[in-house]
Amino acid sequence: MNDLSKRATRKPDVPEEIQARWQRIVDLMGRVVGVPAGLIMRVDSPQIEVFLSSATEGNPYQKGERADLNTGHYCETVMKQRAPLLVPDALKDPEWDHNPDIKLGITF
């Protein structure tokens, strides 16, 4: 792989000071909204990565975790539709009752 190819496939660096600001935002969002997890995700095809994860009680996600794309995660749908997503109860919704996040207790 030549140098140009390496640069074209490399994820952009996000400066530490920007990451720290974003971390404060996801922490605040999680507390204000009252959800177990606030996340900033990043696509690194063929996977999706937890880029930042809120420091909220009960959050099952850790920074750096990865999952394969096209497996039905909520965030994939948000990215594909470029719109907010509301799932009141995945366990009662046939479109979402197979979501892989259910096993982590994330049902809405």
C-alpha cells in the first residue's frame, strides 16, 4: 500500500481538546435526558466504533468497542436515515425486537 492509499483509508484524527469537549457534551446529555448511554459513534468500515461514551450509570458501552456494520444497531439507522429515531420499547416492536443492543439492556 502506498502512502496516498494509507492516508485515504486512515481515520481522521480528532484533537484531544475537541474529544474532551465532546465527552462533556455526551456526559451532560446522558444526565439531562436520563438515558443509560450517550454515544458518539464513528464508522470505520466494515465496522462501527464507539468513539466516545458517556460516563453515566448503567452505560454498557466502552470507548473503542466495535461492531460489524449492517447488524441492526440503532445508530446505524440514524446514520442511514439522517433523522432522529424514537423506539419506545424494542421488545414490543417487531421492527426492533431483534436488535443486538437488547442483550445489553438498551431497549429504547
